[in-house]
Amino acid sequence: MDGGMLSQEEINALMGGGDDSASASAQEKADRLTDAERDAVGEIANINMGTAATTLSTLLNNKVVITTPRVSYVSINELSQQYDRPCVFIHISYIEGIDGNNILILKEADVKIITDLMMGGDGSNTEGELSELHLSAISEAMNQMMGSAATSLSSMLEKKVDISPPSASLVDLNDTIEDTDISTFLDDEVVQVAFDMKIGDLIDSQIMQLYPFDFAKELYERFMGSSGGGSTASAAAPAPESAPAAQPAPEMQPQMAPNMMQQPQMDPNMMQMQQPYMMPAQNVNVQPAQFQTFNQGIMPLLQQENIDLILDVPLEVTVELGRSNKSIKEILDFAPGTIIELNKLAGEPVDVLVNGKFVAKGEVVVIEENFGIRLVEIAK
């Protein structure tokens, strides 16, 4: 300031014209959801995940509990702080009923346990890196889960809602995500709906959904459009007046009184005859109730239903010729031409493994120029 005069920059600073970050922050907050929109999104997500948990429980033949959602806002930087290791992103697009997409986030270890349960394991086979087999299996599981959630959403919105097959990818949020399907999705702040998920005694973790703000607002508008019409009509309809129905009552009483006075007095013996006649107690044949026995006979049907859900999941088939135990010294002495004796006799059937599980025995055959296996015994 010179001679009591302010420069143009100082005037702009005093008037707030140069505070672009404050203006951007205010606009960002204005674009967020209202309290009503936020509650509606949480309720929709809660109903959808409840249906999805039931489907996942049937698929895994295990108890699945997904708790009440927590709705908040999150950016890509905050996500990278929450997930400091690679996690699995499942991208879900709606193709009918509503227009939009969202992302489900699962931890890598949780995906391994879920896929192992889907393939008949006990959930303990979680060693090694996440493969395309894991991603294919979890995509199929999410397809079943979110498909049932879309059906539930159809009931709420009173119109058909459908999704495209989800796609799963392993993402490290600490690295760059440019040139990926989710880069544009996470450019700005998004709506985060977090759930606590428990699967038996194997998983006690978290699953979350990410919604763009415009998709969350559309869900709210569709939800209020389907539920608001009935409530508005019922609220606008006037309540029936009860006064006209109550008015004739005083007029009937004077007319009924003379008629009642003119009736002859009833004989006491007749009054006794008109009293309800009580039947004497009789011997009744009482037998214990017979209920259906919940035995193992119905389990194959349930297993068949579970298998039908994962028929498209690819599995790795391995044929094991035999095994041998060697010391480290012997292994270091390996060279081209070394012969290793196996624990199988010549001509003995070889083992057929599916995802490391023994399923059958077979004999080696030659099909044109390729080896093949003819199954001779199926494991029980």
C-alpha cells in the first residue's frame, strides 16, 4: 500500500475474488447428497446387500452376514490409504431400468477364500497370487449376487432392472490407475457405502460399494418416484366422516324401547333351556405330532442347486504320474539324463486332480498326437 491506496490484487483479495479453492470447495459440497438422498441410498444398498448375502450364502453353503451400511464420501487418495495392498474391483453396469454403474471392492484375501469355497474347498487354500481363475470365479459370484440384488431393486422401483456380467480386476491403488476402466470413475469424490461382512468363521472383513453422485441421485429420484405416488394419493384422499353413521343411533333407541316393553316376559324354565348346552367330556385319541425328518437324503438336491450356479467357472485339471522324495543334495545333483524313480508301478492308474483335489484314477492313452486319460475309477 502506497499513500493509503490499495492495489487491484489487494482489493480482489479483500473481496474474496481470488479464493478459487474456497469456491471450488463450496461447489463440491453443493454437489453432494442431501440428508434425504443419503438415507435413501443407504436403504436401497441395505436391501440389495441383504438379498445378495442370501444368494452368496447358498452359493458357498456357508452362513453370510452383511451388516447395516455406512454412507460417506471418499476420494481416490482416501481409498489408497484404506487399502494399502492390491484389492479386487468388480465393475457393475446397469443396462435396463436405470442408467449407471457402481464398483464393489473386496480384499484380495477375501476373494481367495470365497473362490476356494465355491470350488468345494474349506477356505484354507489361499496360497499363491491371485490368478485369472480367481477373478473369473469371483465375477460369477458377483453376477449371482448382484443379479438377485437387481431383482430386489426391480420390486422397489416397480420396473425391470438388469445388469451386464460384472468384470473383476486386481487393482493397486498406490500405483497409477490411468488408462483403466475405473480411472474416470474415481476422478472425483464418490459416494461410499461400506458394510461389515462375515462368512462363517473364515471372513470378518469389509465390503464396499462406490456410486458416482449422479447415479446415487438417480436412484433416489427413481425410488421416490415409485414410492411417493402411493403415499401422496393416500395422503390427499380425505378420511371418511364418521358423524353421519353415528347420528341414527339416538333415533333408534326410542323406537326400540316400546317394542322391547311389549314383549311377554320369558319363562325361567325356557331361559334355562336356551342356555348353551355343554357336551360332557369324552375320551379323545391324542397322538404325538409327526414331523418330516431332516436327513441327508435331501442334501444331493441342495448340492445340485449350488452346482448349477457355478457351471461356467473354469477349473484346472492335472494328471499326476507319480511322486518321489529327494533330499536337497540329490536335487542339486540333477542333470540332463538323470532318472527319478516314482512311487507308481508300471501300468498302475495315474491320479486325476481338479484344483489340487483328487477326483479320479485313469490310464494314459494316445489320441492322434496328444496324450489323454481314460477314467477308470471316480473318487467317492
